[in-house]
Amino acid sequence: MTNQLLDTFTELSKLPTTSFYEQKILEYIKTKLTSYKIEFHQDSWGNIVAEVNGKTPNEIVFISHTDHPGFEIIAKHKKNIYLAKALGGLPKNCITNQTNVKIISNRTDLFQGKIINFYSKDNTKINVPNDYRWMTSEFVLIESDSEKINLPSFAVFDLPETKFSGERIITPVADDLAGCALIIETLNKLNKSSNEYSFKGIFSRAEEVGLIGARLIAANELINKNSIIVSIETSSELPGANFGKGPIIRTGDRITTFDNKAELVLLQSVKEILQKDIKFAYQRQLMSAGGCEASAFAIFGYSVTGLALPLRNWHNGNEEGDVEPEEISLLDFENAYKIMTNLGKLDIVEMKDYFKNLVMIPEDAKKLLNEE
């Protein structure tokens, strides 16, 4: 794996982000793309679309999102206590454990705080249900070290910076800044080579609260309808989609199954890698724990597939509902990069080309079939 890929991810993971408050991530991506001399534009909703032209207009589009679950601070409750709304699924024990948070105000001011209780929007205290695990749009009270936070502001869990431990990347936010790093560095490599396909990279906003950025792009057909859409995600580890066993070619998500036309390009990339490295590790699985942006495009008639990294402590929640850093595997991360960058070497893949000689039929089997 290139140090450049790891450096890009590490730098991204230091930047606080949540839905509608992705500005620091977006600014970093624009600066990085400019330094790599990759053309891009930002649409009217703030999504970034980068592009690398190939020999033909046939297009593969990678998409990842720039937000992560967090809290929007919307009102002052009293003195240094603020009312905040959960944005995306967050582990319930962040409240019972009074988890520490970082509060970002005016985009640059940083304050410390902790979550102290559930609350309703009308300032009525509520109790935590016994069978409750994930917060999605509930309100909480956050106690801060300041009485002068400008509103609205946002808060994220106060977790240690990214570190590497053996084959693990332990980080405050893999979902989906790992996907953003993969797309940035893949486009950088593809931009230096001659490719049959053209490539785009979409860095979308507000995925955690309903795939909003992706849905707006798809609904308004800002991407050619003949494009192949590849969601680059981190997705909760499942049986058959195991941490450290390679990235997952995703056949579907919680919302829908994907289609073979799109998946074919990923399979062809893997096939060519395996010809040089028979130990290359990858997986193929329906990742049904959550939805991803491929489904936002599938609904509007696009051909979609996905590449996912098995994720531990999804949305910073362990199996008990306590807050912990997320974890991805170095091998999974590296092999996803290999699959993505190898796409630049492929000719346009047709179904008949992929299946040609994939299964060899012995002569005696053909004779038996003829006798039937």
C-alpha cells in the first residue's frame, strides 16, 4: 500500500464532520484534487464531482460520502447546556456513559463537552428504552465548557486520532472517509495513465440522514445514465464478509440488490489481478446491514455495484452499544485500492468476454451432453 493513501486517510480522519457540516472535508478534497491537477466542480448542493477522461466516454463513477454520524447543536438549554439532534445512527450508550464530544462552532472554534441526557425537542426529559441500541434523530443535552457557542454548531465524539496496530487501522471515522481517501488516490493514479474507461469520483453530502446528496445527483441526472456507479463504502462486518479477508464486491444492500453489468467490471479487475497474484484476497457478499449510495442511483435506473471494507464498531458502536473507534483492515484497504486502480487497465468489458473460457467443459462431458 502506498504511504500516500494512508497519509490521505489519516489527514481526512482528523477533520470533524457530520451531515450538513462537511465543509472541512470538502475543502480538504478540493485542495487535494487541485494539487493532483484533477478537474472537478462542486454542484449547487455542495457535492464534489471530479473526473479523469479516458479514451472513450464509457464511464465508471466512484461515489463515497463525506459525512459521519454526529450531533447538530440547535438551541441553548441553560447556561452551558445545549440541545442537540442526532444525525445518523449513533450508539445509545453515548448518553448513559456521558461520552465526551468535541463541539465545532463557527467552523473553526473548538470546545469540549459531554452528552448528559436524552431530551425531547420541547425540553421534556425522556427515559432510554431498555431494548434501544441506535439513536437516529433523537435529541440530547450536551454540557459544554463554554456558555458562548454560536448556533447552529455541531459535535462529534472525542476519540483518539487514527493509529495503526498490526493489520488494523483504528480511527475515529472510517465511514466513509476511508472511501473518500480511496477515490482521491485512485483518481490520482488513473490521472497519470491512459485508460479505456473515463472515470468520475463523487464526494457526496448528508448520506447518513437519507443518502441526500446522492439522491439529488441521481434524481437530476447529473451523471450520464449509461455510467456504471460504484459505491465505495465501509460496511458492518457480517458472517461471510469478514474483517481482514479482503474487500467485498457488494451484490446489494439493505435496500436493493445490484446488477451484473456493473459488477462485471469489478470481477474482471479481480480476475486480472489473480492471474498475477493467486493469493489476492477479496470477498463477494450481500451487505444487508445498511443502505448505501448505489441504491440511491439504482432507484433512478442507473447500473450500480459496490465495493465495501468490512467495518468493526460501525458508527462508533461496539456490540454492547458503547462508543469506540471504528476499525478497518490494512489488507482490505490495500486490496480495494488495487481493484479500483486496476480498472484503468481494462478494456471495455462485455458479458461474453468475461465468461469466455471461465468454465472449461471436458470433452467427455460434452459427449454425454450430446448423447442426451
